[in-house]
Amino acid sequence: MALYPIFVECKDRPVLVIGGGHVGAEKVRGLINAEADITVVAPDLNEEMQGYKAAGRFKHVAREYRKSDLDADWHFIMVATDDGAVNREVREAGNLRRIWVNAADDPVNCDFILPSVVRKGKITLAASTAGASPALARRLREELDAYLTEDMPALADLLAEVRQEIRKRGIKVENDTWQDAIDTPLRVMLAQRRYPEARAYLVERLGIDLSPLAAEAEA
């Protein structure tokens, strides 16, 4: 496979999942996190899927998959069955409709694959072996999870806050300056939850002045 890594906006976008077992639940779990509009086609649902259905997290079509299920305007389709023939049929039908298809553990019938993902706050890290080794992908995910220490989400929030303020004031800061400013003392302050001190330290390292503007001071 020749893969181009991207993150896809799924909020409120219609996604079809075919299959109601363990693998289907895994796909639905990720789509729930992405706030997608999910429809599941499956005659039966496992316990986890039944819980999601009871909570109103997806629409359920309680029967076997039919080719006509693909006629809706899906953002993409996920196939979570053990049937290679179904995988192939969905892939071919999806391609005719210009809809991307993912078939679990079946790279030949995939237009895209799902990496192992680690999420902490605004930070998302993804690792893939292009389908060659799910075991290695899981190992990479575990190592990435260990790398994302507790200060990382707070660091992301602080950088976003200061960056927004800099843009509002029309100040330009070089990328290398940002990189140099994200140092060990800053991360230690955040890990110790010394947020005001960390913000002041970051601003100083960036070599900028974020004193309140006159209008802000008057307000």
C-alpha cells in the first residue's frame, strides 16, 4: 500500500459500519470519539455495541448487509466482518460510488487503514505498519502512550493560548524560537501545575511582550 497519513474531520458526518461484533465495537468506539453520525448494519450486536445503542450513540439496522445500504451519502464505510467476499463486494461497490472503504484486517480491500492511536487532551499520535503487523502497531501505541506524559496536554493548551494572543496582536515568532522555548523547565512547571509561572516563562523565552493592551486595561 502507498499510504498518505491524514486526520479526517468526522463530526456529525454519516459513517456506515457493517458488523456488530468485537471488531465492529472497536470501530464504533473510535467513531464515537470523533463525534461521527454512525449507522450500524448487523443482525446481532455484542454486549458493548448493545450498550452504545441503548445510549443512542448510533442507529441500528438489524439485518444482514445489502448492497443497497451503500446508496446513502456516506463519508466513508467500515466493514467489520470475517467474510472476505463481503469485504470485496463493499470495496467494489464503494469505489463505484466514490466512497472510501476500510475492511478490518483485509488491506487488499481497503482504501484507507486505521493506525494505532493515542489521545491525551488536544494531542493525538498515530502509528501504522501499513497493515504488516498489528502486534507492532500496538507496541508502538504503548510506547507513544508512555511518551505522552501528563504535562503534554497542559503544554498544548498553553501553546495554543499564547499563539492565539500573538496572532491577535500581529506579532511574528519564528518556528525555531518556539522550539527553543519548549524546554525542560517549562514542562516541569506544567507538570507541577504552576500555570501562571509557566505562561510567564514561555512569553519570556519567546522574547515578546504580552502586557495588557490599553483597551483591555481600561475594560
